[in-house]
Amino acid sequence: MKKSLKQVVGIDVAQKELVVTLGKLHEDLSIELYAYKVFSNKEKGFEALLKWVKKLTDDQTSVHYVMEATGVYHQKFAYYLDENKLNLSIVLPNKISNYMRTLDLKTITDKSCSEAIARFGLERQLNLWKRPKEVYKKLQQLTRERNQIVEERVMVKNQLHAEESEAEPNTGSVKRIKARIKLLNSQELEIKKEIDLIVAKDESIIKEIETICTIPGVGKLTAVIILAETNGFELIKNKKQLVSYAGLDVKEKQSGTSVKGKARISKQGNRNLRKAMHLPALAAIKHDEHFKEIFVRLVSKSGIKMKGVVAVQRKLLELVYILHKNKSVYQKQYEENKRGQPQVVATL
């Protein structure tokens, strides 16, 4: 019997089920995928999955669980594994999809996805997942709830505009729509107050927010969203990783002289973080000469305004990480003298 160097449980997470593949990396570096099963995505399924894994794995080699970040559906199982002190890595979807392209799969199913995740875990050295700090988890829930309310309010306001533009508006409908807008406004205000209370209790978060808010266009709510969505930058190792996590990294397909696709942002990351950077980018372009220059330069090349806006979003997010890492503040005067890459010079 071959000795295993590594054992991995590859998990493809869906809303109602966990599709699982067991794999081993042997001493001769060969990979063996030897078991497959589907479990329900609830506590009974978690218990059955762990019993199944224990039965089929070698006690002499640690078992590493690897799963893809799938909206919110992976979170309960991730917390369950953490409570049981088991090794877990959570991988961004774009990393798995890029890896699967290298496997040249003819068909993609839940089973083939779990197999690919298991292979990925066996071949790579992955960082262990850490449970988000409670304060950041609460802030994440509140900021995401607020975002949903804002999106709903935009939709309801559009309904109001359409109704009032009718030749003969229904007064009852207009009244009800306005009442819904009023309710949404009051709910958003409640959420903001809850966020303020949570932030006020944590001195370290207050300092982080103050630092981030020295960047042009970045306000308190944006700073809170960035910290909440990154768990206070807990697992972020560099600014490139942060940009990729937000889905603001650039994808480009190019081969020889005949194939040259358009460069696009991947959008395969945290949409909440990406969305949070949009309005700050517009504000920075309007009020800060350095970011305005970046915007104008890119728009003059491409003729597409959104490319310039996205570039500023990316620069702002990189700058947030630099400030966090160096415990420093943004200085506009320094930028005006240097006219180069945003840098940090003042230390708190």
C-alpha cells in the first residue's frame, strides 16, 4: 500500500448539497481520486460527511478540506469544520475555474468540479481559512443588508416615476409606493445607526477607518465595507491579491500575432467590495488631480469612460491596502509634487 503525503477532501458546494471527492498524493507524487459521495448541506449532512471521511482516510496523515467560495452557501459548513478544529482552505471561484481549464475537461458536472477542487488542493500549498472576527461578520451582514435596501429603493423610485408619468396616475398606487420608499429610508437609517454603534466600541476599527478616509473620495461607509468584506485584511498578503479578490484584476487573451482579445476586468471576485469602490472613484476623479489624470489618460487612449473609472477603483483599493499595511495616511500635497504612483509618507 502506497503511503500518502497528503489527503484532501474536495467539496463543490451547492445550495442544498455538498458534492465531495476524496484524493491522495502518494510518495511518488502520483494523485489518486478514490471516493465520491453527495451529502446534504445541513448539519446532519456535515456529521455524515465527517464520519465518511474518517472511515476512508489514513489516520497517520492529516486531512485537508478544500472548497470554493460559493456566495453564502459554503459558510455553515466552513464554520462547522472550524468548530471541529479541522484544516480548511476556501478558494476563490476564479482560481478554480482557471485551474479547470488546464484539465481540458469535456463536460463539467458537480462531480468533475469536486474532483478538480480535490486535485487543486493536492497540487497546491493553500492558506488555512480563519473564521471572520465577530465584529467584521456583523458589519458585513449590516452593510450587505443596506446594499439590498438601496437597490430595492432604486427599483421602487423607478416605479414611482413610471406611475407619476402616466396620463392618469393612480393616487392609491402613488401613495403606497411613497410609503414603501419612506419605510426603506427608515430601515437604511436604522442600519447606519447599528453600524455606528459597532464601530464606536472598537478603537482599532475607528483608527483604520480614519486612516482609510484620508484617501480622496473614500467615506466612512466605504471604509467599513472594505474592512468587513476583507475581515480586516486578515488573509490579504499583498495589493495584487486584494485586487483579484475584488474582481478588479485584468483578464486578457493573447496568442502570437493573430489572437488578441480585449483586456477586461475579471469580475470573478467579491462584488460587494467591487461595487463599494464605484462612487469613491467618481468622487476622486472629480476632486483629486492625480486620479483625474489617470482617468483622462486612459479615456483618451480607449475612448471608454468606464475603463478610466475602473482603473481609479483599482488604484484606490490598492492605496487602501498600502495605508493599512504601513499605518500611514494619504497626503495629497506629496502627490501633487511627485505626480506618480500614490505613495505613503506620513506615519500615524
